[in-house]
Amino acid sequence: MKVLLLENISAVAVNVFREAGYEVESLKAALDERELVEKVSETSILGVRSKTRITAAVLEAAPKLLAVGAFCIGVDKIDREAASSRGLAVLTIRTRTRGRWRNLRWGRSSCCCGARSRPQPKCTRGCGISRRRGHMRCAG
């Protein structure tokens, strides 16, 4: 499965995905909608920060997409309604810590519970999943 990480997400998250057996592409910049539509056709997991907007058109162009992760506070840049209608997991890590620790936690939670076609009540690592305001958060 392929992971696409945008906006200079930490190398720690990249390594977590690679160690879990994912093919990872990490870009330093954000992509606009047109560029993103071209990139996501083979993507299973998409990780973004606050500059990238995940629209219904982007989600439609990604038939293999299982999860979208926000490496920032909140998921307001992600069309949650379109994601929900496809059964996609939309994840964010809401924590006071920043930088690499947040990226590492998101990477681990995505590897264990985000790469599913339907949200799970418990992830494979046994941690709980919190569902709030249309998105999921792995506590593991």
C-alpha cells in the first residue's frame, strides 16, 4: 500500500510507515487540488497539514484511499462528509505535544487502525478509538 505525506511531515512518521511495510512518498510542499488529484490515484493513506485541502474531488480521484490524517489540530481542511460517505477514516492527533511525537503517534495509529475500509471500534493494537465531530482518533 502507498502512503502520501505532504507539507514536510517528520521523517519519524515516514520511518514508522516504512517499517510497517508501506511504500512512502513524502513531499515538502502542499499541493493544490489539481496536483493532488493527479497524485492520489494509487494512495491508500494520505497525511496532510493545514495548507492542503482535501475536497470531494480529491477523494473521488483516490479509489484506493482508506484513511486521511491531519498532522495538525482539527480536520477543517478535509471534506468529512465526502469521506464519511465513502467509509474513510479521518484521523487527527489532538495533543499538546508537537512535532515528531505527534507525527509518530499518527503514523502508529494509522498503521494499526487507520488502514481499514471501515472504522473499527478497537484497533489491532488494542487501544480505544475516540469518535468526535465526524473524525476518529486512535489513543495508541
